[in-house]
Amino acid sequence: MSQSRIIEEVSNFDVIAITSIFTQQTSRCFEISNMVKNNFPEKILIAGGCNARTLKEHFFENGFDFIFLSEGERAIVMFANFLHSENPPLSEISGIAFKNNNKIIVNPENEVISSLDKIPMPSWEKLPNQKYWEIGRVWGGREGWMKNDSLVKYASMFTSRGCAFKCHYCHISNEQGGEAGKIGSFRVHSVERIKNEFVKLKDIGVNYLYINDDSFLTNKKRVFNILKILNNYSFKLADVNGVNIINLFKRKNGKYVVDEELIHALYEAGFRKISLPFESGTQRIIDKYSRRKWDIERCDTLDLIRKLNKIGIVADGNFMIGYPDEEADELTNTFMLAKKQIDAGMIACQFFMVQPFPGSALYDECIANGQLSNSWNWDDMGWSKGSMFNNPKIDRNTLKYCWSLVWKLLNKESRIDEFTKQFS
């Protein structure tokens, strides 16, 4: 969006709020905030998201007046009442930060919403859905389950918040108290509320649906109930964010075996694509950084991929490389694990450079032990930009070269072309 268009859009509003979840978008947030303040110094600017919370000093320096530190549904209503009548006063609104006499005042979140049904359903009909569909940049790519030139009427929804795992590189690792409160804890919507949202999405024309929970399959009894309801709506479904590999297995006679009942239920409900978070090909790294979230030796992922393909669900895989203490042979393990999955029928793989993003436990550790310079810059961070760590075990240039080479060798040309166009 052009600068003139942004100025036009905000001109009739008194309060402008900008979400900053991803560190890579920090400079863009500041570009917009400074533009707004230069043109309308009287307008109130709000930022929210784990990135804004962690970098609050920088956000205040760039024109923001308030930082929302936690989930904002309740705080934003209280803040609106404050603007209207100064009741409640700012001191009684938890989960916000602001400046008073050049001093940053932090009101930690003191009451996280545990029953998610208390939060109103999103007003889906008020979004520019047709514009999103025409742009057509669907999450995770079209490979294997969508036509490249088709209009895809999609939406992304949540049935839960938080995660049972606390991976070091994820913001949830640091959302167990403190300023944000325990928003990383696993909480759910009721099945009835989820059903009502399915109806609403169907009414606005959605036919492709992403379940974006951080840990959708955590409670299998609940999942089976949701899948049973989904049978009635004919959505084509994908989960590219919240499927943990261990949840697709079950214990039988002391061993982990593929949970075929679950994957059949996923297919019958409409799931046609699942992204598998392998994280690494080395158990030491999974244990250290991913909190032992799955066992490479005990979980036969080749069997899992074959069985998913057999019933009609395609799978791609996400792998993380460039951990600060990762050795060359451990990097090789990850590349070889990816190749084996591709050979077994996985349609694509993606490699992400581990980043100490602000808000994660890994960021705090790297600042404390010197693995991240105090002069780091948010523009240098990104899943594909290279290693940010000081003194990594693997040379940065070698790591970047291997990342690019193996990605091109293992993926189909159509996948490479699609992602190259999106990020060019």
C-alpha cells in the first residue's frame, strides 16, 4: 500500500493499532508509525504482539503511545472506555505499557482468559475476503492439493490457543507468566462454538479451511469430536502450523505406531494436506531445543507418509537448521532425513534458519551468553536470511549455500517457482 493511501485510510480515525508478531516486519511498522505521527501527531498509536512487547523501548521511540502486552480482547475494550470517560484509569488496565514523564510504565497481564468461548467470534463477513482470494497467496503453497490458477476461497481459524510444547525458539516458551501472563498455556473453544464458526465460514463462501492452532491434535478425544462435525461441511482442510508428529502416533504393545484411526478421521473430515514439523534430524537437538517433542528412532515417519498418501492426504515437511551449536554431521542428518521423507512420498520440504527471535527463550539465552550481539538489527533476522549467532559451529556462508542447494535438489520445479515468485 502506498504512503498516500495509508495516510488517506487513517485520516478519519483517532486510534490506529498495528500488530507486530514477526520481527521481520519491525521496520515496516516503524515506517508506518513515523509516517502517521508526522502527519497526525495527535492520533494515538497502539502496537501489539510478542515482537512489540519484547522491543517496547524501540516501539515507543518510533511514535507508539501504547503497547498491548498480551491477548488484547479485554484490554482494548477497557482502553476504549478509558478514552471515552477515563474510567477505568490506565493504572487499572492490565496487559498494557505506556510512557509517563519519559518513564515506561508496565501493567502486567493479571487475568488470562481461560474459557475461550468468552471471546466473541471473529466478524468474518467484515474482512475483504474477496480481495484475499483474488491475491491467492495461500499459506504453505498449492503443491499437491490446489490448482495453480484457481480462485481459492480460503480462511484460517483457531479452535484453541497456546501449546503443550515449549520449544526454545518459539515465543510460547516465554509466555508462561510475566508481562504477558500465561497466554502460552493450552486453552480451547468448545465444540459447539467451533461448529457455529464453521457455519459462518460456509455462509460467506469458504471452501478451503486452514486450522491454525499451535497444537490442534493435543487432545485426541476433542479432535475426534471436531472431525465428526466437519464431516457435514465439505471443507477441504489443511493444517500447516499445529500438527506435532508425535500426535499422529499412538502406543501399541509398548511401541509407537501410526494412529490410522486418526488419519482416516482427518481424511473423512476433509483434510487433504498436513505439514509435518521434523525440526531436526538429530535427537540431541530435538531434545534440547524442541523439548523432546518426538523420537526419531521410535516414530516411523516413512510409514506415516506412506499411509497418509494411501488415504489421500499429502504431506510436506518443515526442518530447522543452523542451531547455534549444530555440528556439520548433525546438519547432514537433517538433510538426509528430509531426503528419505521425499523418497517415501512427501511432496515438498522447507528448511528454516533458526533465529533467536525477540520474545523467545532462545533470544534471552543468546543475549545473556553473547551468542547474539547487543547491536543486532531486526532487518537481519529471517527464516531465509542466514545465521544470526556469534561463533556458530558451521560457517555462515557454508550453511546458507547448503540450505539453498538442498532445497532446490529435493523440491519439484513447480514448488521452487511458486515460492520464488511469492518472495521476489
